Amino acid sequence: MAMTLRLSKEDEHVLARLAKEDGTSRQAVIVRAIHEAAARREHEQRVADASARIRNRYAEVLERLGR
């Protein structure tokens, strides 16, 4: 799918620098950023879900420790 991405001058410079430093295209930098953002959100959700399960499972113990 073709797409137009409008960037500020500053963002364009950052994108170009990242591509140059990585030895890759600007498109590859953008695609990688999309995948990294999605993975980060998925990880944050898994951590939040696990935390909620643990808090529910050990609610009584946590309550006693908080006294």
C-alpha cells in the first residue's frame, strides 16, 4: 500500500539520520518503528494483565503485608 507521510523538517532530519546510521532506507526505519511500537504496547498489556492476576491472586497476602 502506498502512503504519503508528511514530516516536519526536524522529523525529516531525524529520519534521515537514523536511516544513515542504520545503513538502511527511511522506509525501513519507519516500518521498524511501527513494529517496535506495536511490540511495546503488546508487552505493556501483557505486564498489566499479569500484574492484575498476581494482585488478585495474592490480594489477601498483600493486604496483610500492608498493615
